[in-house]
Amino acid sequence: MMLELKELYKNILSAFDAEDISEFSQKVFDCLISGKTDAFEKYLPLCPKTA
């Protein structure tokens, strides 16, 4: 389980081109402001909906 969480963490950061968690919120903000959707398209399959 811990290995899966680490992999998910790494993949989410990668989707937003963030080196570490300290950059993550700025990268998300930048995507929202610029209207770029490619990062979100990479992110969505990583966190599927649950009922």
C-alpha cells in the first residue's frame, strides 16, 4: 500500500511538472490561469471517482 501511494504521489507531481510538493500548488494555479488542460488530463486517470 505504501509503495502504491508513493507511486501515485510521484505520478501526480509529474502530471503537473512539479519537482516536489512545495511547487505543486503553484503549478496547478499556473495551469488554471493559462487554461492548459494537459496536466489535468494526465491527472484524472490517476484519481478515478469512487462511489
